[in-house]
Amino acid sequence: MNKIKANKRTLIRWKVYIDRARMYIGYIQFLMIGFVLLEAYKDTQLGQLIFDNLIISTPILFVLFIGLSLIIGRLDTVFGFREEELRNSSSSNPVMRELLMKIDELTEEVRELRKDK
């Protein structure tokens, strides 16, 4: 087996892989929380209805989960939370900040050149 290189780029790539996996694990955790919530209501009338008819209630709950997830995602898009999160993240990124400064400098130079004409 080849020697594993543990340089900065490799560690960052591994971190990205872990972050991606964490996102998928979050989906599983969300579903598990749903099942724990259902288990807590098992002794109620609604819980008994769900657990007595698992063949019917499982697909309904799955479609309901997907539907609610899509609605929450749509609301996130409508209210612009993701864009603002990315904007804040980008402004704290030194590489992105440097690029924005260069773009501002170039924009100012273009304005000056247009004035001179």
C-alpha cells in the first residue's frame, strides 16, 4: 500500500469528505428523531392508528417528510437565508475578500478610463 500523504491539501480534502458525510448522517438522524417522536406518541390514539396501519402510514409519513422538507427548503430560498449565509461566509474567507478587493480596484479603473474618454 502506498504511503498516505498527510499534507495540508489532503487534510482539507478529508475534511470536505467528512462534512459531506455529516450532511447525509443528518438526514438519517432527522428520520430517527421522527421515529422517536412517533414512539413517544405510541400510546395515544394517533400513535395507535399509525402503528396499527404501518403498511399504509409508512409511505404516507415518508411522503409527508419529503413534502415538509421541500417546503422548508423553499422557504429558506424565499427568505434568502442561504444567500446571506454564503455572503457572510465569503466575506470571512481571505481568498474571496482578496478577489472582491481586486474586482473593486478594476471597477474603479474602468470608471476612470471611461471618464477620460
